[in-house]
Amino acid sequence: MVRSVFWSILITGSFSLLLAQPGGGAPLVPLNPPPAPQANPITPAKTFLGKALFWDEQMSSTGTAACGTCHKPGAGGSDPRPLAAVAARANPGVDGIYGNEDDVIGSPGVPLHFDDGTYAWNQHFNLDPQVTGRKSPPALNAAYPPELFWDGRAGRQFLDPDTGAVILNNGGALENQVLGPPLSDAEMGHVNREWDDVVARIGASQPLALAESVPTALANWIGDRGYPALFQEAFGSSDITAARIAMAIATYERVLFTDQTPLDEALSGGEPLTELERQGMAVFVATNCDACHGGPLLADNRFHYIGLRPNDEDEGRFAETGDPEDLGAFRTASLRNIALRAPYFHNGRFDSLEEVVEFYDRGGDFDANNLANQIRPLNLDDNQKAALVAFMRRPLTDPRVAAGLAPFDPPTLYADSSRVPVIEGTGRAGSGNLEPRAIALEPPIAGNDSFTVAVTDGLGGASAVLVIDDRDPGVTADIPTSGTFAYREITLQGSGTGQGYGSVSLQIDGGRSPADGQFFGRWYVRDNGADGGVAVTPVFRFSVFRAASESWCGTDFDGDRTTSVLDLAFIVNDTRPCPVPCAGDIDASGAVDGADLTQAVSSWSGCP
């Protein structure tokens, strides 16, 4: 009876009764900033450093994946790529067979590869990027749960990865979750990667060198410094360690809390929700959605089996606890910014919020002894379903996140840029009428000592020649005898028609630049089943690029390549204290103030 009054209460726009009503869930209240562990306090320098590391694709062995690759703010802190290309997003699930109900819509990572840069064949993904077995959980508001990852394996106590010493007795889930992906040979690392390799790679890298563009405040803080100098400012010494990398990235993630949603404003007495949104909120509360998705985070931080798939298909939390009640249970995800985070659930099963509502309305799809008590048929009508979806869209979305405003302003990553080699056109088929396929993913940046190019789907055991030239080598009768950029011959691994594969890792001279123009590459596979005895891949083309910092213009906020009155207006309008980095804080002082305006005026000129 008590909960049945919510419909009429919320239609009137009153939230005071909502907060006072007893019921099955935690009350909906505004979100407060998360706490930081005493041994890892938030500072501007550490936040900037963590942001640089979070978005730096040089953390990966291939230069193609950063933490932010799978955790884009514009996607609510999750991965938008699974919605873009079906072929690139699927993991075949526990049965290893594509096209079945257990397939997972995960996140593409890196090709399986070794420490010398060469690629290894994977039975599910060939030489292409591997796809994770679960969808990326959101990195926004990740500072609140006491355990992280879908199964909670990143726990509260944080130990130094090198010494085993306790750094944080409690509150270290964020630090712990940083430690996994850089070493994973599916997500960011090569086979048997260790932290020594990550640390060495970071120490030798120019920060965010691969990014096409970098937010102004971050670019200004970095300046022309390398990572050792950045660690010096953030930690007091230039030592780069696994623990410090984790602590810096965790610090950045702690400022990614989304407390400026329309719901927060309405609950604080500001602009009310629309009538339809209030109706949706009434449905949300009346149907006990808030039992798991209540409170300020809109999540209970617990683990539940909800009947999404059979509970023994993916053990979930059970793998960590061994408790039968946790079989197939996963951590409740916050509903904040949920409209941006499709596809949904740990396996990416549903592409829309409408599908999610239908799933809950029918009471789940699978039963088990440990099915959560809240999972039952809801019997909502179409109007109630539409209202519930409306409540989850605008009211729960922080507009800063959707617009990419600080601190949710990402760099433009290499993998999202026009710098990625383009594969186009056709080649010549070989045995079995199969055309060999070139794979060129890695950054052709000047000075890259491991630019790997691969070929697959050729004749196993055959000889293959890679030719990269300043003109398309073409689908010729004979294999070209030279290439101005590279010329390599290898023997393909594998055996049989379409089973041949191989790769080479090239060094790009540090003196090269975009002025060298485009380069074009093809693989030529000797194959008697091909016309003329040579199968040929489609062409791939690329231009060598140089580090983003060489063209940074620290006071150009509107991107027009000049510092003008519009940029000064941006600073004036952004004047405020900045306990966390602000876009207009040019000198990284912790405030947007007159000093930033003075620096902008002194830079009144064109940008290179």
C-alpha cells in the first residue's frame, strides 16, 4: 500500500515524501564525491598524471589500446565499439562456437602477440584483435563500489605489485583494477608480459605521443616533459613503478563521478523532472527497482544472479567466493549514465533500454535456486514501460559526460583517428578461391621500433613477401623486387588452404614525417592455386605521423589554430577553483584565474 502511493506523489513533482517513505530500496538521494584513501590522496598533479596514463595507448604492447579505449566517457565510461561492427565485437562464449546464445558482446583488445611484436594465431580471433569475455564495466563512478570488475575480483586491500607490501588496507579496489589489463594478453599486453615491461615502456615514452589531440589543460600540464618528470611532480621522485601507475590512474578515476544529472538537481530542489520522467520514477520505485538500484549511486554494490543466462555458463562472483549463492552472480551496475552505455549487462546481450525493461518485465529468462528474489514478472503496460525508459534516459545522464566536458574530456586516441592504416580495394585469390588478408593496425609513428604488419588466410607453409612502397605495388603478374619503405620475405606458418599466417615487425626511422607522403603495402603469397602462381592481399595505406605534442597549442580552446578573443572568453567564463583539473587552468595551479588569462594573452598568435 505504501509503495502504491508513489505514482500520485511523483506526478505532482514532490520528492519530499519519496525520501521519507519506507520501502524495499534505498532512498534516491543526490550523489556526493567519493572518498579517497588516506595513503593515496587526490592532488591536481596526480590527477593529471593519471589522466595521461589512462588515455595513453603506449601502455599497450601494440600501441593500439589504452584504458580509455574500452572506457569512453561519451559511452558512460564503457565501450561504444561493440555497437559499431558486429564482426569485431563477438566472443564465442564458453562453447567456443559463434552464432549461439552464449556469445558475448565484449570489447576488442589486441591481437595475440609475443614480446618481439610478431603475432600468434588464435583459434577464435585469427590474427585480429581478441574480444574480451565480458563487456567493459563503466569507469565512471567506479570509486564507490568496494570491489570492482563484474565478479568483484579487484578487492579492497591494495598490495605493491613488486614487493607485496600493503599500501592500502581498505578502499583500494580502483588501484587493484588498474593492475589487470596492462598484463592481459587479450586486452593490452603481449604473452607473458610483466610490469617491468610496462614501466620501461612508459619511462621511454613521450606522454600521449600517439594521441591526435589532447585536452588543453592536460597538454599544458605535460608541456614538453617526459613521464619521469611528471612522476616527479606527482609523487616527489621520478621513479616509475607499477604501484605508482595504479595509484595515479585510480586518482584520475576518483574525479570521474557524475553528480550533476537532472535527477540530482531535482532531488536537490532544482528544476523538476518532466511529467513522463516522474511517472517513470514512480514505476521504478513501485516495482522495487530501487531494491538493487537505489541510493545515491543507483546501485547496491552487491552481486546477484538475475536469470540473464544459465548460472553455470559464466560463474561470475562464484569464482571468487566459492559460495553456491554466487553462481552466475554479477555486481549491480550503477544506472547513472545508463542511456549512454549500450549494449547492456556483462555479456552485452541487449542493445536498448527497451529490451532491458522487457527482460525484467518478464521476470528474467532462466531460473535457478539462487535467482534474486526481486526477479519476477512485473506485468507493466506499454505506458509504464515507456515512462520507465524515459526516467532512465535524461534524468540519469550527466550532461558533462554526454558533451565530453572536463573532467570527462578525452584525448582523440590514435585508434579513433585517421592515422590508422586503411585497407581497401581487392587483391588476387589463391587456393580455394580465398584472398589472403593484410592486417595493419599499429601506429606508424616516427621512431616506432615495432610496427607490425601481418597476413592471414593464405596458403600454409608458402613463401610470402611484404612490399611497402611510395606507390601501390599493385596486383601484378610478378612479385615486385623492392619497396621504398620495406621489403620482407617470410614463410607462412600453418598448413593447408587458407590456414597460412605470418607477420613482420618493422622499425620506422625517427626522421620520417608526414612530408614523406603516403605509403602503400601488399603481401604477395606464392600459391600455385592463384592466377600466375601469386595470391595478393588488398592494399593498405598509411602516412607516418609525429607526436601530438609537436603541434599542441596550449591556449587554443576552440581548435581554430589561433589564440583569440574566443579563447579568452572561455577562460573568463571558466573562472573558478579547481580541486580537480579544469580545462581553463592553463598553468595547472588548481584554479582558473587571472594568471591563466595573462598567459593566454601572452600567447596571442597563430598555432603551428
